[in-house]
Amino acid sequence: MTGPKALLAIAALGVGIASAQANCKKATITVASAAEATIACKTVEGSIVFDASDDLSGNVIISGPETVKGDIIIKNATQINALSSSTIAKIGGKFELQGLERLSSIDFTALQEVGEIEWITLPGLESVRFGTKGVTTIEKVRISDTFLSDLTGLSMASVGTFQIDNNRNLQIWETLLTNITEKLIVADNHEELAASFPALTWAAGLDVRGVKSLSVPLLAYVNNSMQLTENNGMESFIAPNLTETGKDLSFRNNDILSNISFPLYTEAGGSLVIQNNQMLTNIDGFPELEKVSGAITMRGNFTEFDLPVLDDVRGAFDVSSTEDISKSCEPFEELQDDGKIQGSDFECSSDNENANEGGKGSDDDEDAAGLLGINTPIVLGIALLGGLFQLL
Ligand SMILES: *[C@@H]1O[C@H](CO)[C@@H](O)[C@H](O)[C@H]1NC(C)=O
Ligand SMILES: *[C@@H]1O[C@H](CO)[C@@H](O)[C@H](O)[C@H]1NC(C)=O
Ligand SMILES: *[C@@H]1O[C@H](CO)[C@@H](O)[C@H](O)[C@H]1NC(C)=O
Ligand SMILES: *[C@@H]1O[C@H](CO)[C@@H](O)[C@H](O)[C@H]1NC(C)=O
Ligand SMILES: *[C@@H]1O[C@H](CO)[C@@H](O)[C@H](O)[C@H]1NC(C)=O
Ligand SMILES: *[C@@H]1O[C@H](CO)[C@@H](O)[C@H](O)[C@H]1NC(C)=O
């Protein structure tokens, strides 16, 4: 384009930018149609909010802005099939998508930084591509109730709280993050979900439900509690490098779990709870456990248990089995006599039909907290640092 035409085009562009500049400072830019998703602002000072309208349909491309200082919110726009942007690099606030029934793909190839991701009830969502080769930072994430089947490729160094729940197709999730600084919550995804954290060394807390396998080969320290509950496809669990939990370690109601192994675990800062894992016949996976600052609760169908170097229990000792464990109980009776079990309640009982139920040091609090974490829209913190953030 040369001559007058180009001048006209430049003039038109100038007008476009000039008129949009006023908009760029608005608290909210409202988008009611796919055409309105082209926004002539390099920086949007406020938020971009889409109408819950059927006029928003097909492939919606957010084009123009590089930085959105506020949020991008799209709710109930049920006719959108695909959402993409090749210009947006930073979303300062929330990237919230909810109730977009037909949305099948999300593609944001320039994105480097997002305050918070909250994607809920996206039943058609099959593919997500996010990020650049640079540093992608995300502070908070929750992905719930989508159709995603694979979260491999989500690479990051550190997360705050990361909640992945009710993604019924999700079967594979591998992430290279090294630190979970608040909490990992995994629940009610595909029952065969294999969750793998090959680089994770430190976690504030883990609450994992309904997975087939959980791999944490380098995990050395859990600052708060680690809870594995109702992982009904899980046959075995090993934490080969875990030395300590700041609070509880618990395994409850895992139907087919038959082997628990913590070869380097020396100290539970809270309680050790192993309850109602009915296929677990021998509890011998704690060869180095010396100290339990809370209670020991082990209730189940096991015939043998052993904590060979245990030397200091601050809370109760409550061990009960449906089977005869009188031989295994003997050394602990001695420990109790030696004053090394400080809790006033000591029980080590055999042939108890109801061994899997009840129990002292019952974990009602823990349960409530766990379920609360899943069912309420709690604030989730994620700091997602590192290379390419790509969900596929
Ligand atoms: C979206 O739909 C849900 C359920 O129908 C409704 O509760 C909510 O108010 C709607 N939100 C908007 C922004 O339309
Ligand atoms: C992980 O993050 C927590 C909280 O910021 C910090 O205390 C801890 O040292 C970190 N661990 C590693 C291995 O970086
Ligand atoms: C680690 O645990 C200690 C003691 O409970 C607590 O004070 C601290 O805030 C925790 N840190 C993190 C990052 O969870
Ligand atoms: C196990 O954890 C320790 C820290 O406790 C770390 O120094 C070591 O490298 C880890 N081992 C492996 C194989 O990663
Ligand atoms: C339990 O798992 C550990 C670690 O994988 C393994 O060394 C051990 O042989 C297993 N025990 C049984 C009884 O399968
Ligand atoms: C565990 O013991 C209870 C009570 O005797 C019994 O009903 C249950 O079938 C046992 N579970 C297994 C897997 O053997």
C-alpha cells in the first residue's frame, strides 16, 4: 500500500487507536460479539469481561492487547468453540472461564504471566496451549470439571496451591515443578490417573484422592501433612527420598493398597495414620522411623507390623487389627513400659472385627479440611515459574 491509500489507512488506524485509548483506561471493557474481541489497546488498564451471550460463538480471538492489568472473565458464553490470542502476554488478575459448554480449545501462545487461573465447568475442553519459551509465571490455579485427558507438558518450577479436580478424562499428569509452596489438591479425576512429579523435592502439603499412582521420587520434605485417601486403584506407594513430614502422614481407605514404603522416613511432626487399607497385610515400610510427635493410629486387616527403630511417640498408640497381631505388639508394649510412648492411651489389639473403623486420634478435622478444600472456591495460590507452560 502506497500513496493516499496508505495515508488513509494510517489515519484510520490513528483514529481507531485514539478512540480506543479512552477505552483502554476503562475499568471494564465489555465484549458482546466475536468482532468486539479485537481491542485497539496495547495495555488494558482494567478488565475484559465477555457477555454471557449467544452472539459470542465459534472461534473467538482476543486481538490487540499485550497486557491486561485486570481480569479476563468469560462466563456462560455457551456457543464459543475456541478461544485464542497471540498478542496477550500478561494478565495481571484472574483468567476466569466458567460454564463454556462448547469450548474445546484454548490457545494463548504469547502468554508469559497470569495472576490466577480458574477454569471451571468446561466440559468440552480438550486442548490447551499456553505460554512462550520465556518465563511463564502463574500465581494461582484451579482446573475443575473439564474434558482434558492429559496435562503433560505443564512445566514449572514452583506452585502455591494447585487444585486439579473433577476432570473425569484426566489420565496422565506429569509436571516438572520442584516446589509446591502451599498445597497440592488432586481429587476425583479419571480413576486411572497417573500423577507424576519427577522433579518435586519440597511440598508444603499434599492431599491426593482418587489416583491410580503417585510418583514422587525426589520428594525429601513435606512441611505440613501428606494425605492419601480413597485412591482405589493404587496398589503401592513409595516415597523413596522422604525424610520428614512437618505434620501428619496418613493413608486412609485405599482399597487395594498392599505396599507402603518410606525407606528414609525418620520423623512425623504430627500423627501417623494408616487406617482401613484392607489389602495391606504387612506394615513394614518404615525402617527408619524414630519419632512421631502426634499419635500412631494403625487399624486394618494386617497380620504383621513393625517400626523397628521407633523410640519416641508423643501421642497415643492405637493399633488394632482384624487379625492376630499379638507377636507384633510385644516390642511396643515394652516401649510403653519404658515410657517412650507418652500418650495416655495405649492399645494394641488383635481379632477386632471393627478394626478398620473408629480409632483414637480419629481424623475428623483432617477430613473436613480435605473435603472443604475440594468443594469450596478457596483461594488458590500458584507461583508458576519456569519455561514453557503448555497444557496439551
Ligand atoms: C451463569 O450460569 C449459572 C448457572 O446457570 C448462573 O448461576 C450464573 O448466574 C450465570 N452467570 C452469568 C454471569 O450469567
Ligand atoms: C519451597 O518453598 C518454600 C516456601 O516458599 C520454602 O520455604 C522452601 O525452602 C522451598 N524449597 C525448596 C527446595 O526450594
Ligand atoms: C512450614 O511449617 C511451619 C510450621 O508448621 C509453618 O510455620 C510455616 O509457615 C510452613 N511453611 C510453609 C511454606 O508452609
Ligand atoms: C534426597 O533428598 C536429599 C535431601 O534430603 C537430597 O540432598 C538428595 O539429593 C535426594 N536424593 C535424590 C536421589 O535426589
Ligand atoms: C514394596 O515396595 C518396595 C519398594 O518398591 C519394594 O522394595 C518391596 O519389595 C515391596 N514389598 C512387597 C511385599 O511387594
Ligand atoms: C478385613 O476384615 C474385615 C473384618 O473381618 C472383613 O469383613 C473384610 O472382608 C476384610 N477385608 C479383606 C480385604 O480381607
